[in-house]
Amino acid sequence: MPKDSGIGASPKRREDVRFLTGAGNYTDDINVNGQAYVHFLRSDVAHAKINGLDTSAAEAMPGVVRIFTGADFEGVGGMPCGWQVTDRHGDPMQEPPHPILAQGKVRHVGDPIAAVVADSAEQARDAAEAIVLDLEELPAVVNMKAALEDGATKVHDDLTSNLCYDWVLGETDDAAVQKAFDDAAHVTTLELTNQRLVANPMEPRVAVGDYNRGTDEHTLYTTSQNPHVIRLLMCAFVLGLPEHKVRVIAPDVGGGFGTKIFHYAEEAFCTFAAKACNRPVKWTASRSEAFLSDAQGRDHVTKIELALDKDNNFTALRTNTLANMGAYLSTFSSSVPTWLHGTLMAGNYKTPVIQVNVKAVFTTTVPVDAYRGAGRPEATFQLERVIDKAAREVGVDPVALRRQNFVTEFPYDTPVALTYDTGDYNGTMDKLEVAADFAGFAARRAESEKNGKLRGLGVNCYIEACGIAPSNVVGMLGARAGLYDAATVRVNATGSISVMVGAHSHGQGHETAFPQVVAEMIGIDESQVEIVHGDTSKIPFGMGTYGSRSLAVCGSAMVRATEKIINKAKKIAAHLMEASDADIELKDGVFSVAGTDKSVAWGDVTLTAYVPHNFPLEDIEPGLEETAFYDPANFTYPAGAYACEVEVDPETGKVTIERFAAADDFGNIVNPMIVDGQVHGGIGQGIGQALLENCVYDDSGQLLSASYMDYAMPRADDVPFYTVDHSSQTPCTHNPLGVKGCGEAGAIGSPPAVVNAVIDALQSGGKDVGHIDMPVSPARVWAAMNG
Amino acid sequence: MTQVSMTVNGKAVSGDVEGRTLLSSFLRDKLGMTGTHVGCDTSQCGACVVHVDGAAVKSCTMLALEAEGASVDTIEGQAAADGSLNAIQQAFQDHHGLQCGFCTPGMVMSAAALLKENPKPSESDVREYLEGNICRCTGYHNIVKAIMAASGQDVSAIAAE
Ligand code: FES
Ligand code: FES
């Protein structure tokens, strides 16, 4: 029987009621009395020197409050990068300045040049059009290979080249790696592109800055996944404000997928301008503006080589990647192709020798940073594609080849810096074989063929490093932040509980799932527990939500704080029942003395904590509130196996997804309904990457896919129902809930399954196609079939 | 500025708007009815869907002045006066048909229009009808399931979990 409450149950989401009735409170729904509106004048060319910027006519336009340019921000800090990568020679990465408004030069279409603050949004927009701009265009830098050639136009004049870093992980001795390849019985090579994507949460970014002269306090309302991180970065590195005078509120946020992690110039601008104008200042991105200003994702060009011995054991893996950084280093950009990508190249396999090389490149394009999965989808895609190709080349079943090379003993130290604590890759694959009905595939293929279609089955595995991350480890690797999280459990006198958490919920259902944990630990009804998040003035601290970390890291902090609460409550109960602390048991919200019939209810203890007439004041303080910070001991390692079945129309090259099945091992699960939803959403985005989405710049650096007309995201009729199985469960060994995280799995695991399926379909039709780059559009499939 | 008057969720409202003011912006900015969302500027996403005289309309694609005298229904008017959810809203909650909630108002309003036209839609009917509504969170699985359930169909057999 499924449970109806507590850990493992699927109560309906409590946040749904407000979202379903139009009562949500998103940032654009917030209007502060007297607010002015900002419109950013953005570059419409990719690369230019600003020779002139005349705002005088615009300043005279109706409603204009003030116009800001780069000159207003001289002496103000730029947007910081939160991770310093060390290159293969031990030198720090090249780190160019990233001003709030352009200083002398623009470096991508969308780079903000000036900001008009006016009484209305329309007036701000109208006035921006009256700014006279003299731009001297410079050559665009779009292609990464060309950007690294000698004599290439530099994106940043003060850097030595467009190379941000040249980084290596794993076996650094090139000769040793080469020897493993020389000794191989078979080598499979694949060159591929992991195309640039746009995260596109449905809510565009918004920032509202407010300043109170009377108290010298700033408030910033912003569409963020991590309000404390924004406050820290903005105060410490950009505006030089004391944190206790700055409150950052991220209310209901309409999806993030990574792109709302980063600290953006518009947030710092609105905070700065609210004081400078002595008026609240609001900015709401249009969707077109979001395409030009939200950090984008992926954009890797890779060559991967896999060596196998005569028995088809993997003996070595070498991969060389060019990773696009765009024009500036966004907050976590530098860590994505390195520590979130190179470290995953072992995948689920015991390959003894691995060398990962990544060159990160500046181009005159929108900055690139984490997008759902962040580095791990790029690693998984190349690895699972090359394995599939190898299986075909050596003539073995791709599932059998994977199984043969699985890591089966844990803990397992990979050659690329990680220690997998636990997993059961064969067991998970067994689940997939059933969930995807491998047995029925041949019949379904025959049926498709009868209808003149080709049918393919694509399978792949994935592993991800989540629950980000042990602070001491990431500190050694260059992170300029700790990656713990925090929670305060505040028990009220009547026994109800507010839990202030550093994680931020923007679709993940924390408000429902987190109380399940606390309520179960104490044995009270979930309705007695409320989650508070998204406001730096209400929560102790928090590094926020990304990297599938909320439950694994912040949830662990919440468990630890609840344990402290229970310990203290037991002391109070012991005092009330005149027993020893050690004899007190807590079950179903009742404290009892072991071996007796004495008991006292949760509510009596909590009331005593706040009305301490009969209270052990000499031993403990009144009140019942505890905070815990939790720093994880290791990453968590969700892993799984995915299967996709496609039909390809050989006449048109059109691919349709007929079936999709996922078997995931997320360790223990708190709310299966929410976990399924996370997997569905991830698969949807992964199918989007595989079949539809592509962020394209032309040679002059113009973004061609800058609206929903041009950037194709999956619609309801592009995807099927998915089959999701998460009954393979090897609990995480190092966090108190045994959870691993589920937010990114779908987006990591699904693209290779789709492409493997398409290749399988084409091969079944006698077309010897080795690879097709994503998005696997009808034109590309048709060209591959007929090329 | 021109005055525009209409009925929104059964209540007479009016306000001064510019010729270029969109219905979505009239609802959000003038009336403070922020349940209707704006997710794009090219009429693609459907977060802004409302009903105008009973028909589903993208309110970002209609000028406020064009709605003069019309009867407009928005997400705020869907639940009963006591706050209880209507059948579609309830099905979305029961089947986890929303995550961040941003596309949800448009999804619910589109679903209502669909079920009025087609009270027992098939899976493909639902998927085709939702062409104009983008959800980035759910992969659509539970949205399609919720709408079929709201139409009284048994969805328990739909792809495990
Ligand atoms: S806001 Fe109306 S369709 Fe996107
Ligand atoms: S629930 Fe977030 S966009 Fe649909």
C-alpha cells in the first residue's frame, strides 16, 4: 500500500491552489508604490567600439527620470565569476571584466549600453530609441576554432587571446594515454556538437529595486533560484553594500532550469538605480530580451575516442572539447565544462585510463552557463553516443556492451576525481528492460515497417554528480563559494512549525515535500509544517536550488535541525515526566518514558518551551528553534538507464518519439509524484534538445533564433506519455535521508537515447549512418540518409 | 488615452488605456489581475490565454480597446466563490499537472475551451489543441493526463505513474 503521508507518500501539492487560481505572486506581479520603469538599450551588433553615446535628446523625452550609461558605473564592481579554473599549466583562467553597462565596447548582441528610467515602461522604451549611438563595428567572433587561431580578433583587448583556459583532467601524461590507444584492439572515434540551447523558463526575468532613505535599506525582488547568493555577490563584489542593509526576495519563480542561478547586471542595476533615483525601479524582460540576456547553455564541440580490448572491455577514453563561454564569464560558467563535465566522463563504466581536455573560448555571443544538467548532459551525450557507435562497429549488442563494462563494486574511485558511493547499474538496466518492453520491440518494428516507417530503439545510461557539493573539495577546485545549505526549524508554542530553508522552490514542490520529512520525524500532521523560502530576511542563509541539491543538501540541514529540536524537546519531556532524557521515546507526536505508561504530547512540550513555568532552565534555554548548516561529505550519484523508440519517415526524415521509458536510481524518495514530474519535465527538455532546439548565431554574431517563432521548444504533440520507473533504489550512503536528487536526470539521460534510436532506425533501413548532430531535424536525417 | 469598459469575471470594469495597450496588460497592470501571465512577445506561449465572449484568446494578441463591451473570463474567475477548485483545476492538482505554475493559467483556460468544444477528447485531441500553450516544466505528461481526467475519462492506465 502506498503511504498517504510522510516520506514516500504523494500528497497533493499545497502550492498548486494559488497557482491554479491566479493567486501566485511572481516578481512581475509585484509593484511598489511610485515605481519607475527601466528599459535597457542593448547592442544590436555583436562587436563594436562605442565612439559616441548622446543621451541629451532622450533625457528631454516625456517621463524620463534619468538615463544611465557605463560612465555612471566607473568605480563600481563588475559582474563576478564564482569559479576560478586553473589551467593545465597551473595558471589561473583569463578573467575579463564584465561591467553592468558597457564600458567603451560591446561584445554581444544584447550587451546593455544604457538604461533609461522613466515614469512608464512605454516612456522608457520610447526614450531609449532617442539615444544617439555611434558604434564602430568590429569583426564578430563566432566560431570557436577560428577564435583560437593566431591573429584572431580578440573579444577582450586586455587578454592575451580568446582562450579562457586549457584544462585537463584524468591522465595528464599524453604518452600514457596514447599507449593505451596504440594497444587497443579497436578504437571508435566520434566528432560531435552539443548545440547551444536557451533555458527558456516560461517566466522571463524581472527585477524590482526599492530603497528606503529613512533606514538606508535596499530591497531587491528578483526571479532567482538563490536569493542569498545574489545578495552575497551583489553586496561583496558589485555594489559594495553591507549585507545587513540589503534584502533579496525571490517570490514565486516561474521556472529556472539554471538560468536563474546567476547574478545578472539588471539586478545590480535596479538596486543601484533605486537609490540613485530615490524611487523604486522595475525591469521586466520581454521574451526577445531574455534571448539576448539570459545566460545560455551547452555549446560544446567535441572529439571523443574510446579504446576497447579484444574482449570489448573499455581500456581508455580520450576527449577534446571546445566550450563556448560567450562574451563574458557568467557566474558559474567556468565550472560547467570542467568540474561538472570532465568529472563525469567515466560514466557508469570502469574505464581505467581517461583523459579529458577542455579549451574554453570567448566569443562575441551571449554568455553561456549552467542549463539543466550543466556539463553532465554534455558528458553523457558524447560517452553514450561513442559507446553505441562502438557496439555497432564491433558487432555486439549495445546493452550487453554497457553491462560488460559497468562499475559493479562500490565505493568506486573513478580516474576523473570522483568516488561513487553506491549504485546498481545492472539492476537499473533490468528495470528498464521491463519498463521499455524490450521484448516487444521486434514486433513493433515489424508493424512500423509494414507502414513504411523505420523504427529504432535507443538505449543509454547516465550518471550525474549531484547534491552539490562538499565545500572543501570545490574550494580546492576553484569555487569561490561554499556549497552547504542551511535550515531553521522554528516550533511555535502551539506545536506548529515554520521551516526556513535556503533552497528555493520554483516548480520543485518543496512546500509540499519538505514538510513530509519533518512531519514524519516528529510524528505530526504535515499540515502543521510550513516551509518559508526565498527571502533573505526570513531565512538563515542558503546557497539555493540547482544541481539537484535541494533535498540532498538543504533537506539534510533540515533533518539535522529537526534532530536538534527533537533532542531538546526530549529534555523538556523528560523534565515534565521526571524521567531521564535517555529514556524518552518520540512516536506519533507523543513523548513517552520507555517501559512505563507515562506520556506527554508534542503540543504540551512545545507550549512548555514557550511558557517555561515548569522547565529545566538551569540546563536549557526556553523556546524551541534550531538552525543547522549542512555541508555534504560527497556528491550524490543518481544514475539510470533510458530507452527511446522512434519512428523515422524515410520519405521526409521526420522523427517521431513513439515510446520513452526511464529507469532511475535516485536512492530514497520522499514524494514519488513530484519525482515523476521532475523526470517527465527533464525528458521533455531532453527531447527538445534532441529533436528541436537550436540557438543559432550567424557569422556576424546576430542571434537568428531570438524568439519562440525561431527557437523551437517541444509542444504537447511533440512528445508521448513517458514510462518512469524509480524502483531501483540504492540509498545515498552519506546523507541522512539517503536521497540523491532527481531534477536534472531527465535532461541528462534523454538526448543520447533519442539519437541512438534514430541511428538504430536508419541502420535498420540499411543506411550506414554513424552520427547525426542534434537537433535531429528532418532535414538532417534526410541528408544523412541520402548523403 | 481612451476609456475602455468590459466585464471581467462577471464584474463591470473600465479604465483609461493607450491605443497600444494589450488586453493582457490592461488586466495585469490596470486591473491588478496578475493571474494572467505574459511569457512571450510573439503570441507563441499561451500563458496569457483568457476567454473573450466565451472563446479562448491570447490576451497578448488583442488590444484592450478591441475588448470594449466584451465579457472576459480569466483564471481568477474559475474557482467557485468559496474558493473550491473547478473540475479542471482540481484535475491539475490531482494529477500534478503543474510545477512552477507560470503556464498554468493559460493551460487551464485552454483546457476549459477544449472541453467545451470536445467533452471527451482523446490523447491526440488534447495534444493538438495545446499546440499554442508551451509548458517548460512538466513535459506535458501530467497536463494531458489531467485534462483527460477532467473530462471524466479513466486515466489510471496511462503510462505507469
Ligand atoms: S504571452 Fe501571449 S502567447 Fe505568450
Ligand atoms: S508548470 Fe512551469 S511552465 Fe508549465
